Amino acid sequence: MHDFKLSRRHFGMLAAGVAASAALPFSARAAGGTAIAATFPGNWEDAYRKALTPILEAEGFGLTIAPAMAQDQLAKVMASPGNPPFDTLLMSPGQMAIAIEKDLIQKIDPSRLKNWNMLDPAFQGEYGPTVTIEVNGIAYNPDMVPKPKGYRDLFENPAYQGKVSWTGFASNTAVMAYTEMAKIFGSGPDDMDAVFKLFKEHPEQLQGVVDSTNHQMTLFQQGEIAVFMCSTGNVARLKSLGMNAEFVQPETGSPAAPVNIHLTKGAKNLDAAYAYMDAAISKAAQDILKMPPTEMFPTNKDVALTPGIEAYVTRDQLSKMVYPDWAAINKNRAEWIRAFDALVAG
């Protein structure tokens, strides 16, 4: 397992981000205390602030949403393990495995969650509940390109040349796509040399590499790209902005990742943290979060799927999704990041 290495500049940027998040409005005098919750930036932070803050306030708690990608959440907590800047983290299995290994999160007490029994056993994690399943695939603009069948199409069909964007291996969405491509073009999910060879043979694809999915969504809105690897939530957001965007499940299968809320070791506001966790899995919150522009797949079994979500995936299809081996990914990820960055840099 590789530790994360932060430059002084990057660390400063992270610190500034957390400081800025602390200034976000919340009930400063909440009788039960305030939960400081790390949440993915963008769509997630907006949705969680709007849906969960009123629920916590009704129970006498405040909520501060601190936007940070999962890798940055880990970096901040690892930089101050005895005094974590967040009470809770929001992560997929890859980062969760590192957080457990580094002893950064703790097992939860399910008896403190009123809505625990509304989750199927598969969503009842000992380190925190699953709040949604992110299903990943390919976003495309049907006004600009035909519907792709899968990853192979993007390299072999001239219709996509110069219209596809990729991100690096620090992105969970990207790394899940690359492990699927390693199966198609190589000997298995760990054969990333085959993926790097593919990009070398198609240098035009490297011109579409950017730093994040948020950057890709901006380029998509501007008509500079027509295809990128994404989650269903990204497509829902683009649709809400009036964009002609569609989601494709690759013919080889859709990579998927559960997203869990975790309790940090040394969390200062346990009561508020549990109230936040419970709110996130409540029917009241998930009935809001399942609607556009987020369309998060609900894990509370009392929450019915919308037609929009069912167009992407049904409950019966969840078991047929592709769930990557995050232990293998974490073992190789730092090396893959270096190799891909060098490839992009030329």
C-alpha cells in the first residue's frame, strides 16, 4: 500500500478548502452540537446541504458540509490523525480500505441509527451505511456522436476521434473504466500496460485528458467534448442543466461502487455525526436525493425508484454490475498514476 504524498502547495490548498467550508451557514448554536461532514464537491455538497440540514436542525443539530474529494479527505485526516478535521467521511471501497488500514475510521454502533433496519443487509456496513450505489458508464451527446457500444468503440470508431475526454487514475470513475479496458485489451483488470499501450497507439485520445470529472462536465456543456466516463449522477446533472446527454452501460458491464458514510476515529461530535448519518439513509432525505438533478440510487428500501433512475439501473440489476477488486487497485494505483501522468506529459 502506498502512502499519499502531498506537496506543500497541495496541502495548503486542502487546508484552505476546509477552512472555507467551515464558514458555510449552519446552526451555530445547535443544542446537540454540529457535525462536520466531508462530502464530495459539486452536486453532492449542494444536495446534502439542502436535504440533510433541515432534518438535523429539526433534531437540534447543526451541519457543516466540507466539500472534498475522497482522496483529499484521506489526505487531510492522515495529516492530523489525532485531531481529525471531519466527524464523518464519504467514500467508496477503495478509499475505505485505506482508511481502515490507517486506522482513520471506526466501526459504528447501528443501535444509534433509527433507519438502520430500512437498509438491506448488503448496505449495512460495519464501518458505516451505504447511502447510494454509483453506477458508472459512458456519457455522450447524441447531437454530436452515435451511441457507443462500449469502451472499444471509443478507440476503433472514427466517429469518436477527438471527441472523447479522460481523467487520471486518481479518479475512481476513471480507474474503474481503465480496469474494464484492461480486461478487453489485455489479460485482466491488472494488465494496465495494455491500456497504456492503447493510448500510445491512439495519441489523439491523450489530448482529451483533463484533471477531473467536473472539468469534463464543463467541456461537455461547452461542446468541446461529446463523450466521457461518468456516473449516472453526472448525466442527471447535465440533463438538469438542459444538456442533451445520455448514459450508456458498456456492453462488457457497468462498473459500480457503493458510497458509504464513515465515522472518523476521534470524531468530536458523535451525537451530531450519528444524526447526520441517520438522516442520510432516511426516507425523507432519499426521497429528495433520488430526484433530479442528483438522482441518487436510494438504499432505503421504502424509497421507490423514479422512472429516471430505473432507466439507468433497477434494483434487480445491481447484482449484475461489475464491482472492482479495490485491494488490487490500491496495491497498484500509485504506480499507475505515475505511469499515466508520464504518458500524458509525453
